[in-house]
Amino acid sequence: MGFFKETIRNVPLSGDTVLVRADYNVPLDNEGNISDDLRIKASLPTLRYLLKRGCKVVIISHLGRPEGHEKKYSLEPIANRLSELLKKEVTFVDDTVGDTVYQAVRRAPKNSVLLLENLRFYEEEEKDSHAFAKAIVRSTRAAYFVQDGFGVVHRAHASTHALTLYLPSVAGLLLEKEYSTITKAMSAPKQPLVAIMGGAKVSDKIGVIERFVAIADKILIGGAMANTFLAYRGLGTGASKVESDQKETLDRLYTAAAAKVGAGNVDDFIILPVDVAVAPRIDPSEKRHIRAVTAIAADDIALDVGDKSIEIIAAHIASAKTVIWNGTLGYAELPEFAHGSARLALALATHPDIKSIIGGGDTADFALKWDGGTGNSFSHVSTGGGASLDLMAGKKLPGVESLLDARN
Ligand code: ADP
Ligand code: 3PG
Ligand code: MG
């Protein structure tokens, strides 16, 4: 089954001016340095494809959530990094619409790259403003629009929706790869499919967990999310982070699980930790103390899955053919509480026959750092946070829906 939208491969491009929406919303450290350039690297195949065809490539993106024109969210440092990675000059244009943009694009030769300033310096972007979209088209005189910002296609903004009404709009290679890989794993996975859900909140991810109840062979739960499940099952969770308002949601989830596997088998289907690593406070000096989930004390904060649970998780991985992982298994910012996530990463890395898909902003960051920045130990590390969750949950993505349908 091919991708259901037209891509850059299906349009006759040669020497055209092409507007490319990338998602260069990359994490920056306190000094404003790029701390992870996965999203920039992932955009290169589309850019190279267009350059090979002599196009003038005009890239647009957002960075952060600025309130108006906030210099610290300028895309200029991204232009520099992109230029290093592409081994080619990238002209940074310090506006997004208007005469500065028009002149810069007009002057640029064929087979060149320009990056325009942060879309969100204009409040019209997030309002899905048609006037703003038209102004971008007028300023660039682009012939095509290429959506390649997978991480942002769950938003209906000017650069993901309104623009597509004014230019023939197709998908870039990153968007196609992300969409196809994730939907294939969700709709026709090699089985057994083991889903691993962790991270901060059940409420952030309930749509995905519900999909997994329908399609997965096992669902392993970790992270702060596991505390909410343990509390729901009547266990004491001490001073751990717990969402107290998820009873109805979890009632619904367990009812669906019981209908699928039988009431007596739910605990072998939705698998909760048997032990947790706790500390009295969240601090780099704290060591992990292991507690059975039946023995969590009042002042314990559960910050990772415990050592027995880690072995159980690794054993489930060993018998999987597809693993989809979303959400760290603990407070992985602190190495003491990253054991679960690290052991899981290792299990995936040492079973190259398993199709492993990693989604979620913090989870992808963790997996990449664990892997020395390459992501090569996994089949697919998604560049999308919210977008990959929405796609896995089966929601329609406005930035994809609005592209031209594939003709087949
Ligand atoms: P993603 O961005 O990959 O979707 P989330 O944002 O849901 O993941 O979850 C990652 C966050 O969850 C991290 O900041 C991590 O510290 C936090 N977290 C995971 N486990 C725990 C825990 N047991 N207690 C507190 N925070 C946790
Ligand atoms: C992301 O990082 O999830 C995307 O770039 C979207 O950013 P946003 O959540 O600020 O819309
Ligand atoms: Mg997160």
C-alpha cells in the first residue's frame, strides 16, 4: 500500500522555486546552542532531492513558542547548522514575508537554499491566516509547496493548512517515511507486537493506549504513568507522581482489555511493574532503592521501574517482532532512574531483527543520546512528539490531509 498523498517524487520539478515546510523546532540549551539536530538531519534527503533537480529551495519553520518577535527564537543558528550538514551555503533571510524575502529569493540562483525567519514571529501563523499564507506565496513566488515538517502536521496553522490552498502541495520524503512507517506498524505489524508506554501522564497518551489495547499482543507500562495504573489497581504509591482523575478512563481501558483477552488475563496483557526504584526526593545525589509495588512507603517517590520489572520487560522484548515505544520508563534525566529506559534501549539494540519504533519527544531524545546521537540501533526514531502520538492514536493530521491526494 503506497502513501495516500502526492510526494515530491510525483511532480515534475526542474529549476522551480519550491517552498518547504520543515520542523526545525529543535531543543536549545541555556546558551542557545542546538542540543539535538535530529530534525535538521532528517530534512536533508528532501532538500538534496530538490537541489539535484536545480530547485531554488525556500525553507520555512517555527522554533519554540515565541510571543511576537523574540530574538532568542531566531532560526539563524539553524541556518548555520543546516549549512554544515548540507555542505552548502544556506542564506538566512531575517523575515518571513515581504520585500526582504522577495528580493532574497529573486537574487538567489537555481540550486540554492534559503531559510526564512521563524514563522511564529507572526501571530497569523498559529491562527491559520489565509492572508499570511498568501503573503508567503507572493513573497517567494514559489511554484510548489512541500510539507516535510512531520513534527508539526498535527497543528492546523498557516504553514500546515492555509498555504496548501494557494499552492499545489505535496509531501516531502521525511513526512512520507514517518507516516508510512508508523501507520504500517500500527495497521499491519509483524507479530507479536509489544507496545511500551511510559512517560509523564496517562491523560497525554490515552488515545494511543486504547489503540494498543485493540492491536498489541502485550502492553508494558512504565514511567510516572505506571504509578497511576498501580494506584488504580489499589496499591499504595507513596509520594509518587499520580494522576487521581483517571479512574473512568482506566475503567474503560480495562473493560476493553477484558473483552479482548478475558477478564482473568488482563494482568498478563497490560503488564505493570512488579517493583519500582524509589528515592525520597528528585535529586542527582539520590540512589535508587528497590521496592516491591506492594511495599511502597508513604514518603517514597517511584522514579523508575525496578530491577525485576526491567528483566521482565527485557524478556518480553526478546520474543517480540515489533516494538513500539513511547514514553521513558522513569525519570531518565537522572542516570540513577534511567536504568529501565537504558535496558530497554539495549534490548532493542541487541535484537536487530525486531522492528523498533520510538516516538515521543523525550523518548526520542533519550534513545538518541543513549545511541551516541545516531539512532542507528533502532529501526525508526520519529522526529514527531505530538504528531506521532496523534498518528498512532489514529487521528487525522491536518497538515497531511490538506496535501494533494495520490493519483495511483
Ligand atoms: P514523550 O515526550 O517521549 O512523549 P513524556 O513527556 O510523556 O514522554 O514523558 C517524559 C517525562 O516523564 C520525562 O520528563 C520524565 O522525567 C518523566 N517521568 C518518567 N517517569 C517518571 C516518574 N516515575 N516520575 C516522575 N516523572 C517521570
Ligand atoms: C513539536 O516539537 O512537537 C512541534 O514542533 C510542534 O511544536 P508546538 O507543540 O509548539 O506546536
Ligand atoms: Mg515529553
